[in-house]
Amino acid sequence: MACAAISVGFTIPQLLRGTSRVFPTHSALVVLRHSAFCYCTVNGTTKSKRKMDHLERTANNFRQEMISQAKVCGITSESETVKRLRLAIVNKDFTFKAGQWVDFFIPGISVVGGFSICSSPGLLEREGILELAVKNAHHPPAHWIHTKPGDPPVEVVLVAGGVGINPLFSILLHVADLHGSQERKGGGYKVGPVRLYYSAKNTNELLFKKDILGLADAFPGRITCRFHVTQQRSRVCRELQPHVSEGRISEEDLKKHVSKDTLWYICGPPPMIESVSRLLANIGVPRDCIFFEKWW
């Protein structure tokens, strides 16, 4: 009958400087405590007709206090009335047993929810993820989950130089996986358009070019790419010609994507990162919308 409690604080981490803002998470603070599966009865002598809340009904259940931070990393619809809440748990010591449930505390809401865990202990062990399936109701915690707005899709512009394509190619593949999942299952996070600008000395130095073009073909309009070559000596092959421009990535290339809902990710040699960052600042991109990674 062991149980545990965790305090869960939700934040929105930054991609590349702490990677995941491409697909924004939901920001909130809750407290979870999990307890063993059990049956509870109400004392027959109770005269009040007031419905007992979750904490009253489970007051005799033992709870072991355990504090951890986590974030809501997904809210999806399992049916017309049930939402699946996906929680990333930071505390590596937090565990639970199959069949247990959690107390769900939400700041600003006095009523505490009690929700069964629908994921396996193995998922928590492997990925640090715990999931709850919550039915829509007037009960405040359930109502909070069902009315919590998701972050709107954002446009993402990836700017790569040379081997700096590596982490940005990973992002492209993740976007493709999300699009593919949406097409197969429906629902899930709605991904905004992703634009890739990739610069190298010549087309031979453009890594993953066939894979990148394949992604653009598979998801037209949702994934687009533009290759730039700065020292091309030979003729560009016909397959790449429509996608290749000579010269560096320019202000005019990027200016068309400037909006309050665009996030910018840069990876490449430090001079290139600094140059593109200054360019973006000059065309009005807020500093907190620009993310970069320097490896050398």
C-alpha cells in the first residue's frame, strides 16, 4: 500500500538552449500524490448530504511525500469526453505501481482531483513520463484539464550552416513524425510550418539533401527547404536546381517569415550564427525568439 507524492512545476524549456520550444508545452503548476488502489467507504453515521471530496474520501490512505518538478508535455483527445494528460517527471526517484492513482493539486483551485494513472511504470522508468486519462466534468480539476488551452502552432525557421544541419535535421524528422502521426490517428499537437535554409560551400557538402527533399515532398507546404551554396564550381544537378540558390542566406530570404508567431533556430560556425542573429535583430525579430547552438 505504499504511495508517494510529487510537486509538479510546468515550464516551457527552450530548444537548442534547452530543447523543446518547437512544440510548446502547457505552462502550469500542479501537485501530484499517488496512492495504492483501494476501496473507501463513507461512515454510515454521517448526516450531511454534502458530497465528500477526493481528499476526504481517501484521508485514511497512507501517502509518502516526494517532491519533483515536471511539465505537461502533451494533451490529446482519447474520445469526445476524455483527455489524456502527458506529464514529464523530473525526479528520477519517483515511482508508482500499476493500478495506482494520483491526487491532482492545481494552484488557484481549492478542489483536489483524484485520477487513475493510465500509463505503465515502465514508461516512467524508460522515458520519465506519466499519463492520466481524465473525463470531462464540472469537477474543477477535470474542467481545468479539458479547458486548458493548447499553445497555437508556431512557424519555425531553421537556419543551418555546414554540419550545423545535424540538430536541425533531427527537428525536421521529428516534425515529419508528428505530421505522420496526425495523418494516421488524427488529433495530437498541430504543427505549424517549418522552413529550412541550409548553406554550404557546394552541393556536395549539403548533408542529408535527399532526405530533406523527401520530407518536403511528403509534406508539401508544411516542410519547405532552400539550399544555398557559396563556392559552387560545377553545374548544379537537375534534381537540386529548383531548390538551390547561389550566395549566402540573405535578409530578403528571412524577412518574409518575420511574425510574432515565428521561432528561429540557428546552428553553424560561430561567425555564421552571429551574422544571422544580427540580421534577425535588424529585421525586428525579438531576442527571445532566436535560439542557437555553438559547438566550436
